[in-house]
Amino acid sequence: MTALLLAALAWILLHVIVAGPLRARLVARFGLQAYRGLFSLLSAMSLAALIWTYGAAPYVEFWPAHSALAAVPLVVMPVALLFLVGSLRPSNPTMAGPDMVLKGELPVTGFTRITRHPMLWAFSLWAASHMIANGDAATWLLAGAILVTALNGMTSIDRKRKAAFGPAWERFEARTSIFPFAAASAGRTPLGFSDVGWLNILISAFLYGILLMLHGSLFGVPALPAF
């Protein structure tokens, strides 16, 4: 459990501190491309350490498993997968390295009309739903580390994009929101079914079906509880 705690802390420090206050200093010293390459490598190593230590951690129960709680991810994960699939487009300014492909006015299309951070909301929904469903220390350390960095990443990315894009980001930010549907509800951006799209729904449904079938063999716990 100590190894998992250290891995979770390393993941959080990497994404909150190294990608936050230390980023500008590191970019100035090593260059943007070298920083991105090193950060990607450290992220992959940190994630591998999280997964490995989670698999080796003892089971320490906070509360007993319950079929009603186990149903929470079944309801939440289709939404999380839809947000994840919807985030994967090169026109999304909150994706990694948008300055490489986006110039001029930043488009507000698709899932950015729901939230400007659809991928991070996907990770947050996954983490929160699994923390509710699994009342054990190891899951809370793993999913909690992901949840902390995903929620922090929303404001962190906003700061970085504002520095990179200036007024273009401010106009994009004014027409979008961190919280899902907030900008559309306030009338700051139009939102229609085409922004979600049948293709995104079908891909998400396919991925959800695969996860339901393979969850037990991949993660050791069946996704469908015994009611």
C-alpha cells in the first residue's frame, strides 16, 4: 500500500507541480519539444507505476461491496466514454499541443459546446464513479489520483492556453464553460444534437460493450454486479 501511495503522490506532483508552476522554467531551460517529450515519458512511467502498485496492493475495505453502488459506473461510464470520444478531434483547443495545428480564431464546435474539457471530464467521471462503487483504499488511491489531476488540469490548461493564444483564447473561453452545459444554458453558445453526433454515440456504445464483456478478464472484477 505504501508503494501505491508513493506512486499516486508522484502522479499528482508530476501533473500539478511539474506541469504547473515548474512548467515555464523547464520549457525555458530545455525547450518546448524536449519538455513535452520528457513529460510524456514521465507520465507513461508514472501511470505504469500506478497500475502495477495498484495490482500488488492489499485489499483494505472502507465499506462492503454493494450491488447498488456497483451500478453507478454502469450508468456513468457511457457518458464518460461519450465525452472521451467526443474530445478526440484536432479542432479541440484543450487537446495536447493545439498550438501545433490551430492558428487564428479557435473554433467552438462539437463537444466544446458542452464543455471545453470533455476529455478531463471523462477521466473525472470514470474516477468518481469507481471510487463510489469500490470502497477500498487501493481504488481510492488510484482513482483519487486521477480525479485530482483531471480536475486540476481544467484550470491549469485554461491558464496555459490563455498564455499561448491570448485574445483568441479569451473569446473561446467566453463562449464555452468548464462545467458541462453551463455555456449553452447561459445562452453563450448554441448546442444541438449534431454537436454530439450519431457517430460519437455509436463508437461510445461499441466501446462500452467491449468494456462490459472484457472487464472481468482485464481488471479481475466483472462489470455487471449480481443483483
